[in-house]
Amino acid sequence: MTGGTAAAANSSRAWRHPAVWLFAAFLALPIPAHFGANAYILSFATHAVALGLAALSLDLMLGIGALASFGHAAYLGIGAYSVAILSDMGHDDLLVQIPVAIAVASVFAGITGFVSLRASGVYYIMSTLAFGQMLYFLAQSLSAYGGDDGVTLAARSRLAGSHLLASDLGLYYVTLAALIAAYVLLDRIVGSRFGRVLGAVRQNPMRVRAVGLDPFRYRLLASILAGSLCAVAGVLLANQSEFVSPAFMTWQRSGELLVMVVLGGMGRLWGAVLGAICFLTLEEVLPGLTDNWKMVLGALLILAALGRGSRLSQLFKGVGR
Amino acid sequence: MSVSLLVVQILNGLQLGVLLFLIAAGLTLVFGVMDFINLAHGVQYMVGAYLAAMFVTWTGSYWLGLTLTLPVALAFGLLLEVLIFRRLYGRDHLDQMLATFGLILFLNQAVRFLWGSEPLGVAMPDILSGSIQVMDGLRYPVYRLALIVAGLVIALGLHLAINHTRIGMLIRAGSTHSDMVAALGVNIRRLFMVVFGFGAMLAGLAGALVAPILSVEPGMGDNLLILTFVVIVIGGIGSIRGAFIAALMVGLLDTLGRAFGPQLLRLAMSAAAANQTGRSLAPMLIYILMAVVLFVRPTGLFPVKK
């Protein structure tokens, strides 16, 4: 379990952990981007890191808790619209926007989870999809914020009064810091009593019930936690694109988040981040090769699902475990 | 609100309802019998519409085009079953979602590649074009009425096929006790294949039927797919009867909510507020309905007993 490496940084074998390599690569990335001609790399990397955070949060539900939420993009939307609406009201500091986004996401996750988690299997998947769609249509009807067309942000958010995020490099490192903090937090949580119970619920809910614990509560709390972290990703993503629209929370986006987690290997947290990077890189590279790149991407996904052992992080089998 | 406007909206709602039923019928069986999440059912509807557009143009006749579309849609469904789906039965739901999500990307782009991004139109058959007097001061297009009738006839046929034929009995048995059916000597794999192909054909038929009144374009199945999921979850997965009732509920609620929601709210609040709230609330109504149904009955209105 990933939880076994909760104190990765303290372990003498910490350098062998893939997450350390992954984050080290992220930290160093601006150096070649700085000297390279292509400044676009930094913007792409910020986008990828933010979605990596979203995929990471989904992995808590999917990989640890076996909750296949098909509406996770709704939380990206909650985060993004928190930025748009609060900035419009004059609150453009992350120290306001992030707590509000987390609060709204928690309430939404709590209410929808209360309904969805009563259902199981396919019914759970479909009800999360329905709640995601509900929020999508709500955003579409917000004519004050551009409705379907969305709204361009006047400026990026401030951080504790400073204009750190105004520079691309500042935004990148703030986003990366959020990802690393979320990873460390989730890694701790997975190794904690709460995480152990959540994992046990995945393996056998009935036995968990038999020892006197209520699976519903653990799943609900996991949903709230995952939704909150994903909302933070939405806040950062909105700052990266400087634009907010209902397209943040289409059901296809929710599907892509699932694809990222499954592709990267579920339940190991860093796998979700790696999956996000690989998926987005494919989306970035393929269009340069052929106009019909979506056919190639689609075929790759089908092959990945059909073929066992094709998951990315199985390449790293034995590492970090 | 006038009576004729209400009648028009009810007819529109019924039309959406029967369309949803045609798509949901196959999907709910695939879900119920094979426990398979098929996200690609919406693109099969799209493929049906494209096939109809192509064949109608080739033959110059809507009826000939429709006749050609059905077997090709069936063959296409069977091809997908052989190439992809049968390898995923009994696998994790996530593998099924991943593969069928990939299939959506693939087919949406494939139709763009084959037929271009421009929306295609399909000529309406002459005999069903024009409109007729439904009641005083209300004319309604014949084709749309025919669509409702065709949907209801197909629903009746499906009801008879599922409840009163041998294959229908096997499907019903397969949806609750597939291991037992296989143990009794029925080739369950072939049964699955039949169900799958038939579901794909129904979705394709739905696409061909609406092709003359909608524009045929890439991605046309994506949003309908979600509505179809709402239908089968409300109706209870695996239940044709549930799918039928839920499809009509969803079709009517969605259409009437959008048409009359703001007016009804105006009774309780100011006109401007009612307009904004109504426009926000109307598209959400069916999802609220689904949430309420799931809250009261977590396995839908007509659950298939396992």
C-alpha cells in the first residue's frame, strides 16, 4: 500500500519512491523551459499539474475507496466558478477563494454523497454523473457569468495580497506546491486509521460492518475530502486558463479524469498524477501527428482497457511498494 | 398558458420520450443482462443517423434508406461486440468504461473523417411531410406524430417479444440468473451477442428516425446518452417496462419544465426572478427527479429482482 510509505521523506529508501522522482522532475521542469524557446511548456505543465491534483483527489475515491465517481469534474467547476464569482465581487485573493471553494465543494459533496452513496455499483456511478450534469446546467444558466460561453477573468488571483500568480513561473510553483501538499496529505490519510478503514470497505464492506464500523460515513468523508481537493485544482486551473466556462465540468471531463486514474494505476496516488501527465501529453502530441488524433487516442484507450498489464505504473511494479 | 400550447408541448415531450425509450431499451438490457456499462451506446445512435443520411442520399428514398440502415446498424453492433465488447464481459466496470469512452472518441472522429464536420440533413418522406390539424388553431407536423406512433408500436412489440417469446424468456432469465441459464444448456454468449446487436440496432433505428428532423452531426449522441442513463436508472436497470415509463416521464418533464417552468414560478415570484430561476431550474429537473427516485428507491422504480 502507498500508506506504508507515508513517511517517504524519512525513509532511507525514499529516493527510490516514484513520487519523489515525479515531483523532482516537476520542480526542475522550469529550468529547461526557461532556456528552451518554448515558453508554452510552462503553461502546459501548470495545466497538467492542476489536473494531476484533480486526478489525485479522484484516486482517493476510486483507488482507495472503490467509488467510481463519474461526476468529479463538477468540483473543478466549483473551484473555477468560485474564482470567477468572487473576483467579480472584489475578493481576488486565494486566501478567500480557496476556503470558499472548499466549503462549497464540501457542502455539494456532502449532499450529493448522501444520496449517491445509498446506491451501489452502476447506480452510484450514474447518480454521480447526474449530479455533475446538474451543476453543469446550473453553470450554463448563469447569464451574469457568460452562460454557455463562460467568462474571461480580469486578472489572476492574488496570494496573501501579493501578485505572485501574475507570473507564469509563480503560478506554476504555487500549483505544484498545492499538488505536493495534497499528495503528502493523502499519503498520510491513506496510512491512517481512516484510510485503512476506507481500504477495508473497498475489500469487504460487510466485514467492516461486522466489526461495528459504518462504511457510509467513511465513504461520505472520503467524497467530501476528494471534492475539496479537486475544487482547489479548479481554482488553480481557472487561474492558468484565465477563463471559466461550463466546459470545465462536462461529463467528458469527468470521464477523462477516470481515464487518467485508471491509466496510471489505481490506489497508489502518484499513479494518478502520472496518468494525468501521460494523458495530457498524448492530447498535446497527437494533434501534431495527425488530424484524426482522436481516433488514435480512442483506439489507444480501447487497447489499454482490453490488454491486461498495459497500465503505465505496472512498469514500476515493485518500486515504491 | 393556452390549451393548444400545452398540447404541443405534451406532444413534443412524448416525442422525446419515445426517442429516449428506443435508445434506452437496448442499453438497459445490455446493462441488466450482461452487467456491462456501455458508454458507446450514444455513438451507435449517431452511427444510425449517419447511415440513414448516407443511404437515403444514395437511394433517393427515405424508406429504402431506412430499410438498408437497420441491417447495417445491426451488423455494426455485432462487429463491435465481436471485436471489443465480448472481451470485456465480467471485467471490472472501469475497464468497460475506459474502452467504451475510447470508442466514443474514436467513432465521433471517424464520422467526422468519413462525412465531414458539417451537419447533414435527411429528406423527409413525402407522405409524412407537412402538418395536420390536431385541434382548433393547432397544426402539428405529421412526421413528428408518426415518430410518436412508431415509438409506441415498437415499445408494444418489445413488450410482446420480451414477455411472450422464447428468446424474451431467455433474456429475462439471463438478466437475473445468467449462470443458471448457461448451466441449463443455453449458449449464453450467443444470447449476449443477440441482445447486444439488437440493442445497437434499436439505437441505430432511433438515429435514423430522428435524422429528418434533427441535424446529423458528430457528437449528437453524447448528450442524449446521459439522458438515456437517467432513464434507465429511474426505470430500474434491466427493466424494459421501467425504461418505457421513465423515458416518457423524463421526456415530458424536461419539455414541459423548459416550456412552462418560468410561467409557473411567476405565480410565486417576480417576473425577472422567475425567468432566471426557471431557466436555471428547468434543465436540472430530470436530474432532481432521478435524485429523488434514487433516494426513495436506490435501485429504480421497477428493479429487476436478482
